[in-house]
Amino acid sequence: MSSHLSPRNAKDQPRTRKSSTDLSPAKPSPTSRSLKHERVSRLDSSGAYDREAYDARRENRMAARKKAEEEAGCTDYKKMYEEALSTNERLKSRLQGSKQELVLVQTQLERVTQRKITMTERSNERSMLETEKRETRVLQKKISDMEDEVKVQTELKNENQRLKDENGALIRVISKLSK
């Protein structure tokens, strides 16, 4: 195992890949030499793979990665939580504004409904007044017609009475002449 790069030191340093154009083909870089040395150190003297050392390094790498992800995740969760809170506050204020607007619209609707009711009542009153006026005119006309009929009947009764009186006088004259 290399003393130059321990699993912890290797994880703490950022990994960068270099393209083949960055490296000169004649001279290997120190990083590539250390990585090669690390690969060779995984093999024991017999050329067999040291499974325990590999597992330990792997666990260290996984733990470090998990810790980094958790830290990144925590900040992300905190940021998401703060965003959610601000969104909730914004939505609450919009909801409050909408509720106030709803109350205003409802009061306006009530006023309009009341006006409509009063206008309907007034128009009903007007139509009732007009109807009553028409009925009054019709009744007055009937009354005047009846009064005219009463006058005519009175005149006819008077005429009839006069004719009866004349008839009675003629009958008396005729009866005196016939005796």
C-alpha cells in the first residue's frame, strides 16, 4: 500500500482526469505513477489480490462519499425547506388577498341584488299603479255610462209617466164622449 496516497487523502483531494493530450507520452505524470503504484500495492507479494485492504479502502471511500452526499443533501434540504417556507408565505398572502377580494365581490353582489330587488319592487309598484289607474279609468267610465243610463231611465220613466197620464186623460175624454 502506498504511503503517498492514503484512502483518506485521496478522497479529500479532487479527482481530475487528464486527457491524453495533456500528458506527454514520453514521460508519465506523478499522478499516474502514484495510481499505478497504488494498483500494484493491492497485489501482495505472491501477486494475489489483498481483499481485506481493498475492502477497507472501499468502505472508507464509500463512507466519505456518503458523508459528502449527506452534507450536500442537508444543505439542499435546508435550502428546499426555506424555499418551501417562502413559497408558503407567498401563497398565504395571495390567499389572504383573494379572500379579501372575495369578500368585496360578495358585498358588491349583495348591493346589486338589493338594488335589483328594490328596482323590481318599484317597477312592480309602478305596474300596479298603472294597472290600478287603468282599472280606475275603466270603473269611472262604467260609472259614467251607468249614470247616463240612469238619466236615460229617469227620462224614460218621466216620459212613460207623462204618456200614462195623457192616456188616462184621453180615456176619460173618450168615455165622456161615448156617453
